[in-house]
Amino acid sequence: MLEITGIDVFHGDLQAVWDVSLIIEGKGITTLIGSNGSGKSTVLATIAGLLKPVRGSISFDGVRIDTLPAHKIVDAGIAMVPEGRRLFREMTVMDNLEMGAITKRARQMKNETMAWIFDVFPILKERARQRADTLSGGEQQMLAIGRSLMSQPRLLLVDELSLGLAPVVVQKISQTLDEINKTKGIGIFLVEQNVVMALELAETGHIIENGRIVGTGKASELLASDQVRQAYLGMEGE
Amino acid sequence: MEFAQYITYGVINGSLYALVAIGLALIMGIMGIFNIAQGSLAMIAAYGSVLFFQHMKIDPFVSLALTLPGMFLVGVFMYLTMFMSMNKFDPGQKLRNSMLVSFGLVLIMETLATILWTANERTVTTAYSGTVMALGDLRIPYTGIATIILAIVVIFGLHFFLKHTTFGKSIWAVSQDHDCAMLMGINVKRTTLVAFGLGIALSAFAGAVVSLHTVSPAVGIDWTNKALILIVLAGVGSINGILFAGLLLGIVEALGVYLVGVHYTGVVGLLIFIIVLMLRPQGLFVRKAGV
Amino acid sequence: MVERKKGLVLAAAVIVALALVPFFTVREYVFSILCMLFLYVTLSQSWNILGGYTGQINVGQAAFFGMGALVARLLWVAGVPFYLSILAGGLGSVILAIIIGLPALKLRGHYFAIGTLAVATIAQITVGNILPGISFLPAQQMATYSLIPRYYVFLIIMAAALAVIYFTVNSRVGLGMEATRDDEEAAQMVGVNTFKYKMIAFLISSFFAGLAGGGFAYFNASYYWYLPFTLMWCFEPILIVFIGGVGSFLGPVIGSVCYVLLKELFALTLGEANLLIFGIVFILTILFFPKGVIGLPAKLRQLFYRRGNVVGR
């Protein structure tokens, strides 16, 4: 279970997140939705340790992690799929996966994990010796997910899964994420602009606006709520 | 036959150029730090070899066991005190500041070396200095053969390390995407520290070879000059390319000496430098332009 | 607009006042220090138009400074009138800049810096090989040597450099330069010919560096031919601009004043270890004031209102 308690986060001098508290259940799929610039990616970057909260704390399964450097947070069992995929472009698919398994624990299981990822995304096996920048957008997103899974996380953070991908591809990948969650019990915390996709995939949803949490509920209920329908789907309330 | 003799010297010189340039190329390509003190560090390492030989009769190739870790520690010290703080800058500012700081280091090392060891030239004279292998009419100094072998082993070894070992690959990953490397669990601080130390340690190889020729405090900047030409010829980010660029420059310079005389070797270097810049500005051994 | 006019009037007044100095003192020491100051203002401002305003870090300023000195000195010693020699020196630098700039300015970032530094080191070594000796003035020119005309030459070069660079960076061309510096790709996308602006900046920069070199050749009775090509001339202008503040017009002037005074102080008091201490101060300046003296107020403010929380980098 990931517990975020009252964090304030700054980008330089600008405050991007105000007093955000969230509880993310360990086994399920949770989403944080919000428009561009609402602070949702900042929350994710703070969990991953790229940014540090000025106030508040974050703990994972009872261990405080907001004081740890980013690479120790990976060690603690949280991996992130960054926005825009951020692959190591000049490296092969295999080498990218290897970079995901850099922590001591992950390195020991490297071959087994890689076999599992090739099982989940067979296309990556076909492309194993190709450079990452020769892959299609969808394949790159699969590789980015696979690379983060290499660290054997208990919680996977996903930043803007659907960015720049065709709807068919998004659907396929989100199904795969669902399977990974159900079969392996890896928790998923998804941050998305594509509100429908996110709320259909997740069990629990949170809404962030201007750096503050403004709504929380069961995903299916949020999807049906006036708040979401008006603000994000451009529909009038009933 | 004289012609072949010139080419032989060109190959030997070119190997030495490559040995000096490889550390600079690594640090620049991987970290975006422009360390123009690399030649001066090779000069300091060379004095290390000279002193070990004079006082303890240790052969320069043997004293590498001491100068390599020594230069690694120098690199670690340099990184922690000066270059690490530049990581927060954008690439242009990092380049400029690192270059200025390393120029300050050039001044310090040159002056210090002059005060400690005078401006006179020094050299190591071993039992094998001046001995040659005869191939027909061709005379190849044994030190030259050692230089060529060392350059090949060091540069291909480094290439292998970066492309085929996990730690090497993680250095490479950090250079491609610093933040994302952190997200993968790579200890970026430690990785960059070791990479920088390694780049500086490489100057010990060049130093050992230089000590068999001549060392003086002023040679540092000459070696840096050769290294810069090699990096432009090879292209930033190319490791193996450095060896080929070194051989190219060495051979072209030797041709220049053969054809127009020793005073104009610099001009010959300048000419191929400008020709490459015009025809293949991204370097001879790099696929894409833009750094 | 009013502010700007006031500034120009003030600048003109300072130049006129400097022109009157020889009527009040004849102390050679004052002249030679002022000559060096004018030289460094010219050289660093010429670096600034390319490095500060256009964002292209030229680490080879010595090549252009040296080229100006070499051409001017050769012609002048051969009997060509000095004003023609120094202009020829400036032109020589411009030609070198065209040869180097056409290929090099198409490249970004690291390449331009490495390329220009390589050109400068090659030029230094080559000139050192071909002309290893010292250049002496012929007896007849030595006999008429006086510091006053040197003083005016440096003053005129500096005034011209300041005026040309000021009006260039405050014109439409200057806007193009700054657009190129801030985001080259974005500028190209909206139709700015970034290469043109880089080239203009490079040509102006090299011309005044060449004139400053010509002044150097005129000033010194004897020097090693390679001396104006040494790498100090590459790094000094960068350090000066750096001390004063990059991309501001007054930065190089403030920087030059600080630099010349500091250098003089060290040379007078430290003897052999002069360059050693100089190197250390050089490094400390860059490490502790990475944005220059002009960034000092902002740095102090930051210390007092510490709120930044970005880590890891």
C-alpha cells in the first residue's frame, strides 16, 4: 500500500502540488486523472523520487520512501514507466530490458523475468536485437513497460500510457496491463489524460485540478458522475 | 623504402594520439564535460612514470599498476570537487563551465610541474629504449610496437566494456537519459563518478608512453590539441573511431613530413581537419549529425 | 527610450574623457594599463556578440586575434602604413572566420566549441613552427615609438567595437541572434535564417578580434610571433564575459575592469606562482559564481529564500 500524506511539491519556485494525500491499494489498479498541467505527473515524479516534497511524506508498505534517492525507490519495489517512454534509443531492445534489471535483486532473476516479458509482449522477442529507436510507437511503449517490469516491482507507475498512440494500440496495451495486474498481483498506478480509458481500466480513481485532489471514488462511479462528464468529456449533466 | 619508414612512424604517433584522446572522448561523449586538461593530466602521469623509473627503477609499463589507480583517484577528486556541481546546468552552460574550469587546471598543472620539475625535457631510458625490430629495411622501435598494441587493447577494451558489460551499459544509459536511468534504479551519482574517474585514469596509459619519448610541462596542451582534432575527425561519441582517426592523423602528418618538411606538420593537420569539417561535419565514424 | 539615450550620452562622455587622459598625465604605467583594458574590452565584447548574444561558444578567439596581429605586423614592418595594415589584419581574421564558419556554424553545441579550439591550437603550433623567433621592430620604427598613438588606436578600436556591437544587438539583426540562441530549432521553424545570424555575429566578432590583434602588434616593440596565438587569448575573453555576465552589453566592460586589475595585482605580488594562483582563482570564480558577477544579486536572493526542491541532478 502506498500512502501519500499531505505533500507540497515545487518546480523550482513554482508550487505544482498542494497538500495532496492519496492512498493507493497495493494489489489493484488506481488512476489519477486531470487535465494538462494539473500536477498529476508531478505527483508521479515525486513518488518515483525525481522530485522531493517540501512538506508531507510518502511511505510504501510502511517504509518511508520520500527521503530515499530515486534508485533506492526502485529497490523498494516501485518502478515507473516515464511519460514519452524515454527509451535508451541507441541501445537494443535486450539492452534496454537489461537496464531495467539493474538492482541486485532484479539482476539475479534477470533471465526469468525477461522470458516472462517476451511471453507477455512476443513482438519484443522478435525485435530483441534491434535498436530501440527503430520500433513503432506501440512497440516502444511495450518496451518501456517491459523495461520497468524487469525490476520486479510490486507497484508500477505509468505516466500517460496513451500518449501519441493509436486507440487500437492503447486498448491492446491496457488489456495487457490488466492481465499483468490480475495474474502477477502487481499494483498499477496510472496517470492519464485519456479519462475514459483510465477509468475503464482502473477500480479506483482520483481527480486532480490545479495541484489539489478534488474528487475520489470508484472508477465506474466517477465515469458516470456529472463532475467527470462535464469537465473531461464535454457532456452536459443529466 | 624510406617512405614506408615514415608511414611506420605515422602509425606509432597516431596510436599515441589515440591514447591521449580516448579519455577526453569518453568524458565528453558520456557526460558532456569538455576536459581540456586531459593532455596536461597525461603530462602529470608521464612525470609519475619518470619519477618511478628514476627513483625505483620501475619500468613505465609496470608502474601503470600505480599510475592508473593514482590517476583514477585524481579523477574522482576532480569530479567531486569541481565537475559534479555542473550536472544541474543545461548542456551549453555545462560545456562552457567545464571547459573554463579545466583550463584553470591546465594553468595550475603546468605551473606546478615547472616549479617541481623545471621546464627541462625529461625521458625514461630503459634497456629497450632505442632498440628496433628490423623488417627488411624497415626499423620499428620496440617502444613503438608497444604503443600500437597498447592503443588497440585499451580502445577496443573500452568499447567492449561500454557495449557488453552491465556496468558499461549503465554508463552508456546515463549518458543517453540521465533521469530515466535513475528511474531504472541506476545509481547515477556513483556511475558518473566512476565513469569520470575512468576517463582520467586512461591518461595514465598515454603518460606511460609519453615518458618513453620526452616530457616537459608544456607538452600537455600539445597533446590536448591532437586529442581535439581526433574527436572532430572521429565524431563525438565514437570510441573505436578515435583509433582510426589517430592512425589517419598520424599517417597524414607523416606524409606531410615526407613531402613538405617537419615545420608544416601542423598545417597538414589543419588541412585534413578543415576538409573533414566541410565534407563530413558529424565526423568520419558517427552516423548522424548533431550532438 | 529615454533611458537608452541617457546611456549613450554617458558612454560618449566616458569615451571623450578617456580621449583627454593624455592631456593630464604622461605616466607610461597608466597608459599601458589602459591600453590593456581597452584591448580586453574589445576582445571580450567581440566574443560576447557571438557567444553571449547568439549562443555559439567560440573557444578559438586566439586564432582570430593572432591572425589580425600576424597580418598587421607583417605588413606594417614591411612598410605599409599602419592604418592599412591593421584593417588588413581585421580582414584576414574575417577570411579565416568565413573558412571556419561556413562548415562549423552548421553544427550545434559541442562541435563548434571543439572545432574552434582545435583551430586555435593548430594555429598556435603552426605559427610557432614556421616563425619560431621573435619579431623585432625595425630601428626606424623603434626610434619613433611612443605610447600615445597606441593609446588612441586602442581607444578607437574599442569605441568602434562597442558602437557597432551595441547597434547590431539592438537592431532586428540582434533579435534574430537572440532567437537563434534561445531556441535554434524553434527559430528555424518560424522562418528565421539562423545560419545567417550566426555568420553575421561571427564575422563582426572576428573582425574586431582581428583589429584588437592588430593593436597588439602595434603596441609591442618585440614579441614571439606565436604569442598572440597562445590559448590564453582564447580563454581570457570567455572568462571576462563570464565574470561580467553573459549576454549583457555592459558585462564585458565590467568584467574587463575586474580582470585587468586582478591580473595586474597578481603579476606584481606573486612572481613565479602567479599563474598557479591565477588558475585557482579562475576555477573558484566559475564554481562559485556560475552565472558571473551579474548573477550575484539573484544568487544572494536565492540563499535567503531557499525553496527549491529539485534534487537528483
